[in-house]
Amino acid sequence: MSFKINKSKIGNYCPTYFIADIAANHDGSISKAKDLICMAAEAGANAAKFQNFFAETIVSDLGFRRLKNVKTHQSKWKDSVFNVYKKAETPIEWTPELKKECEKNNIDYFTAPYDSEILKYLNRYVSAWKIGSGDLSWIENVKKISSFKKPVILATGASEMNEVEKVYKEIIKINKKIVIMQCNTNYTASKNNFNHINLNVLKIFKKKFPKCILGLSDHTFGHETVVGAITLGARVVEKHFTDNNSNTGPDHYFSMNPRTWKDMIEAARNIEIALGDGIKRVEKNELKSRIVQRRAIYAKKNIKLGEKILRKDLILLRPCPNDAISPLLLDKIINKKAKTFIKKNNYLKQGSVAK
């Protein structure tokens, strides 16, 4: 299974596609948004992703004010949830310039749209769509997004498997280009979150959704989960991206920065190479090690031509030159006759023993 996001091929045997989720880390500045695109590209990202929403159509101010005894990362916000979302909006008017900046830096542009009324406009600019975990249950919008036939990247945080299966069935009817991402939607950046990432869900996704590409949308510090996910088959990775984790804002503190992003890319590329093709063989860089570490069959005494070879006359020692008889064949040469004179302390050469 494979498809393209713009010019990048996405597939099980392709390099992992990295999405820098800039989200609200532009801090209301288009200039900073452009700088983040440039920094993400330099750090090795394949795409810069934004989020398009209007506070009025994504959160209920009254609903959150009435919500009691629900402690999340939002509890630490100094302003109301509605006002934080209002300040975090990415103005839709920025879209053409953000797209142009991505093209300038040779990375893809797309967004997670949280308002169905802006889909048609955004479709002119995006290379793919991201559906955030919080909107997984908004089937109406999922179907609209899927109808544009561009790749759909679905995050599955805080979801039951039956919910993921339901959404998948709706998307696959319309669009075959799907990435299903394991995700944990806890944004506290606590080390305890590693207990809940549950990367092994990717194994289940692989069985249930064989026609999909697997991915990971992650909010932990570092890149341990990314390397683990790639090992389990993920080929699309999304992490938040900022220029400075000390900045004030809802997403900065748990985001990757240019340095940590580069470290992640390097680790990912190394693990991709290390995974190999799955064929067990003597690798090229092991050929000499094989000789010096393996044992061969050596003669403990002079063995005459035609003499029967007994076990007590043999010893298994390193090294094992390429023309030596391997101990794997020991049982096959015992009680056989020597075809040549074998000098004491020499190894038995292939062809020196009668069959």
C-alpha cells in the first residue's frame, strides 16, 4: 500500500514522513509562522501543519465555564479556554502565504480543519488533511474532508477501537488514501505519559487496517516513542514544533525544537536503515568477523591419508577460514577416511575427507 502526499511517496517501505505541527506556536504572528516553517524544513521535516479553527465554532465558552472537576492541561491556563482558543487561531487569510513559504522551503503544507465551512477554500492549498483526535467522532465533517480525495491523516487519541473502525469504514468508502495514527491526547508532558502511549496498538491497527499506512501523533518529550513506532511499522510521524520551549502558549512546552527535531530525524533514519529487509544472511560487514569468531575442525595429531578420522583426534577451535570444514558437519566426517594427509594443529579443509 502506498500513495503520495504531494511529491513524497508514503508507504510501508518508504522513509518515514515527518509532520511538524506548528499549530498555535506562531503566537499570532505570520512572520513567526514563516520562520517556523523555515526552521522545520531545515531540521528535516517533510511538512508543516497548521490548525484552522474559529473559537466560536470549536468550543463552548459557557460549556467550559460550567465544566467542573475535570482537571487537564487546560487547568493551568491563566485565561478562559475560549479566550486561549481565540488567541490561538490561525487566520485563514494567512493560508496562501503559508503555502507559498512551504513551497519556498520544499516542504508540504496542510492543516487540520476544525470548521466544515472552510474546507472548500482550504482545499486549494493543502497537500493532505489531518483530522485531529477530538474530531474523530464528527463523522459529518470526516466525510466532507474525505470527499476531496486527498490523503487523510486520522489521529485516534482517546478513542475506542470500535470508534476507529467506524470512522475508517466511512473514510474508505470515499477515499483510499488513509493514514491511521496511534495517539495519546494528554498534553501535560508528564513522564508518566509513557505508561499510556501504547505503541503496540499499531500491531492491532496493522491487522485490522491492512490497506492503511500507520502513523504516530505524539506529545511526549524526546523521540523514544517515534523510534519505537517506526520499528512497529509507522511511516508517518507528527510532533509539535516550536522555536523555543520556554515561550508562553498552550503547546510550546511539549513541542520539539530545531535541535531535538534534528536528533529525532537522525535517530529515525538510523532505525530505518537498521530494520533492513528481514532476510537473514551473513551481512557484508560480518564476513571477516565470521572467520575469526567461528570455530573450525582442527587435527589434534597427524592424520594419514586413508586413515579413519576419530572424534578424539579432533578439536574445535577458532578461526574458521572459508575453506575449513565447519563443526556443523562434524557428525558427517567422524569415522570417514582422510583423502589427504592432515598435519597436526591444521584445520581440516573442505574436500579432505571422504564422503
